[in-house]
Amino acid sequence: MSRQHLRRGALLAATASLCFAGTVTGLSSATAGAAGTPGVTANAITIGATVPLTGIASVGYSEVAKAADAVFKYVNSKRGVNGRRIRYVIKDDCYDACGGTPNTVSQTQALLALPVFATVGSLGTPTQDSVRNLLKKYGVPQLFVNSGSGDWNAPRTYPGLFGWQPSYQVESKILGDYIKAHFHGQKVCFIGQNDDFGRNGLAGLKDVGVIPAIQQMYSVVALVSSSGASFAPYMAAEKSASCKVVFLDTIPGATGAALGNAEAIGFSPHWIISGVGADPVTVKKEMGSIPDSEPGALTFSYLPASTEATSWHGWMYKVLEADHAEFPGFKASSPLDGNEEYGIGWGVAFVEALRASGRTFTRASFLRTLMSTAFQTPAVVPLQFSSSNHQGLHGGFVARIKSVTQTEVVAPGTVYSTDSTKAGKVVVTHIFSSGIPTWLR
């Protein structure tokens, strides 16, 4: 998530109280008196997001919303969607680690005051949990949150809240099923983030019968304050226990810390790494000059592997190359990383939903379209939104880190699907090959 996008972990969760009464009151009056749908004019639609453009969560993740905006800019260059240009306002919330303001609440307040039609692609579980009641209060859809938390799948309580990527539990169930089939009898150990990311990931493994011999949870605060040294005892414990397979539910910085500390003590298990923290380009940035032992590790993805020859990859390159402001110097020889793919993926989903909603729409009719229409996106599985499911994608494939810039599919043509429940089985399905919509070419 976040790809997918720390868009999925807890980090210095110093969320501010909802104390901006004057601003909110003014917004309420202005919105009530406005004609039509808030954030929508005759020739434009304004949406927004809060993301960590700066600070300790910005490495890699700052690219996600920018990549989605590259999609919107590309669409705008083709006369927009149904005659409207998309204005995407990205606010920096530092992942609520700015040391005061701005933070997620204040930046969301700023978006509401514009106003925006919806927030789209905001990042992080604790940060977005902190504003979902605020957005619900003013009827503002909270779309495609960059996190695999199950918090986004609560349609009765939050009818305007939608995730996009598979949940952490879906991902770990699929990887756990693969571990059972290919690492039978080998001791499995686990390190996860001490929040819903790690907890749900561990639950998914247990759901399919993979019970790690050692289960350790790390703190992002300790990771950052120690510059990765906090992972040394975790690696020492797993080496001492003769762990053969190590499952990491980690953000990229924690992945780098695990690999680096393992390298220092000569510990080289089979690495299984959540897609959240496995992107090789981002991990290499985190590791710097430390030898990168990630190539060979297995991970999970729901977007085309970088080595696949797909029409979507060519289109993604075209979109990023055209955005000279945010992706200067990006060219055909540049590596396409997972964060860029992730942002493009849900960027396409939004413009597809907007187009399907027609020229005249409301927030309510847009959400009905989102829940009832099949969209063509880069994902290898279809979006499955409905009135009872707001999670989004429900599967993907097992991938291998081929190099510091590339991933490859382990079993070409094989995609797995499941749900977030304990009883849900992991099943083999077919690749959802939708191709690029004609109007986007």
C-alpha cells in the first residue's frame, strides 16, 4: 500500500483532536448553500489526499499519490473525463509525525474547506482511522485508502469508505498456503509490525495452518530511533532457533533492517516478504551501501511483475514520462517501482469509475456506480466492490525478487484468491487480463 502502499502501519500515532470547530462550521454552511455536488463544477472535479510527502514515512510512499496524479494529468491532456478536468490536491501530513501541525486532521480540514468531492488515495491506517468519522460527518467519500487494513471494509458503519489493495490477511493466507506447499517441514519464524499490519498478517498465516515457531513484533518508533539496530536481537533469536523460513510483515525500512542485520551475523533463511515492504527499488534505497540480500526472496503482488511484457507497463511508462514536474528524468530505461505501479493502479480505477458515472452524478450515485461496475485496471484480479464489500482486490500471485530492480512471477498464469475470513479457502483462479481501456490509450 500502499504497494501498496506505512500506508498500512502504525507510526508515532499522535493524532490531533477534532478541534477545528470554526472551520467546520463555516464549511457546513458553505456546502449547504452550494448548488450541485461539492467539489464538482461544469468543467472540473476536485479531489484530495493526505500523504507523507516528507518525514520518515516518505521514502517510496511519497511516490504513490504523485503517480496517481500523473494518471490524472494524462487524462486531463486528453480532455478530461466526461468534459471535466481532475484537480488533485495532495496535502503533506508527515504520517502524523511532523511534531504538531500540519497533521492528518488539520490537512483533511483544509481539503474539506476547498471543498473536495472525495479524498482519494490517502495513506495509512492510524492516520485515516483518525479522520473517517470527520469525513463521514460531512458526507465526503474516503476512497482507495492506501493500506491493507480491514478497517476500510465496514460498509454499514462507513458507507463512503473504500480500500483498494488486498487485505493483509488475504495476502498472508496466500503466502502461507504457498509456504505449506513448498517449504513443508521447515521451521517458519515471523517478524511483523506491532499493529494491524503485523497482527492481521500473522492471523492470515494461522488461518491456513502455518504456525510460526517464533513470533516477534517490532516497533516503528524503535526502528527509526535506532537506525535499524533494534532488529539485531530479532535476527539473532531466529538464527539461534535455526529458522529456515522467515516471514516479514515489514515496511521497506524494516525489511532493510532485517536483511542487513541478518547479513551481519551470517543468517540466510528463505525470506518471504509482504508486498508492503518488498519492492526491490525502495528496499535498496533503504539499505544504501549495505549488501542487499533481497534477490531470491518471495513476495506477493496483485500488479504486473516488472519482468512481464504487458501493455499496461508500456502505458505506465508513457504516463510517468509525460509528468516532467514530479518524475523528472524518468525514461524508458528507468526502473518502474511498486509504489509507482500502485498509485497508477488506483488512479486508473478512479478515472474509470468517474467515466462510468456519466456527466451528471452525485456522491451517492458515484458510490453506486463504484459498487456495481466492472473496471479495467492494471490489477491481475478484478475489483469486487459491492454493498457488503468495500475491501476491493481479493487476490494476486506469488512473485520472486529477481534483482534490485525487478520482480518475476513464480508460476506464470497462476493467481490465487481468498477472503479475509478464517474459513475462506485459498483457491487458484485465472489472471484477470482486462487490457487498457480504449479511451485511455
